[in-house]
Amino acid sequence: MRYDDIIILNCKENMNKGKTYTYFSSLPEMLSSSDGPYPPYHYVLKVDDDTYFRLETLIESLRPLPREDLYYGYVIPCPSMDPFVHYMSGMGFLVSWDIVEWIRNSDIPKNHMEGPEDKVFGDWLREGHRAKNRFNAKWSMYNYPEPRTGCTHELWPDTVAVHLLKNQEKWIHTLKYFNATQNLKPSKLYHIP
């Protein structure tokens, strides 16, 4: 509340019962600006809380891409490389602002909110003939290297996102690898036995 940078959604906490719709459909009203005819943002990102996103790398990867009708992420299922056949993983995906406004106004998402949120989101776009510009960020987005699967690889410098950071050790390893905490002053507010 101090920085006015937290969004509280008007819905019960849930994973596959409409929270993603509530998030995207609420943004145009919450973030609208009276400063002119331009949208307040170019993109909106939805990210799981077990995903580490490297925003500078994400921004660099977006520079050559269109700012309209864009759907960006890691294509599911894992072996697929075609973003037009399937959908982007719920670890984190990005859409352009025009898609956010479409979600707010279209009956397609309103009438199909339940189910695996990443798949449902992809269904909306397919049914609404949206996201003509799709970008598969595989392998700059990936699952944490352990346990090893066909969807993982070692951490590497050009990473946009690392998913499945399910415990403190995985977070620490990832943040150290990317020097994300190197210049932070140590906190006195925790105790290490």
C-alpha cells in the first residue's frame, strides 16, 4: 500500500477457476490513464511465484517484436516449438495491451474461465483469432535443471525465466548464478542457525 504497486483482485485465491481472467480483465480499468489515446502499457506479464524472471533480458528479447497482437512465452508441450499449435506455459507469459483490452471486452474469456489457466488462456486466443504474433522463448525460459527432464537444462547467461523454484535452495542457487543479490546489503531481519 505504501508504494501503490500491489493489485488485489476481487476474487478468491484459486489456480484454475478464473483468477487469470480476473487479473487480465481488471487491468484496463485499474491502469487506465486520462493522459491521452495511448494505452498505459505495451505489455502485460503473468508470472507464477515459483518463477524467476530476468526483466532486462526479457526487455532485450522484446525489442525486435511487435507491440500488438503479441503472445510470448514457453510453448507447451515441452517438445513443441510451434507457438501456433499449442499454448504458453503458465510459468509466465506476456501479451500485448490490445489483447488485455480484448479479454476485458470479449465474451469468449467470460464464458470459459475454468480449467488449467495456461491452456484456457491459449484457448481464448485461438477461439478469438488473437495473437497473430507469437514468440516462443524456449530455451531462454525453462524449468530448473533438477530433476532433469526434457524440459530442463543448466542455467545459462541468456536466460529470461527459470521456473519450478520450489524451495529456498533452488532460489539461492538461481539468484547467485545471475548475481541478483550480489550488491544487496545483508538483512538483520533473519536468523541463520
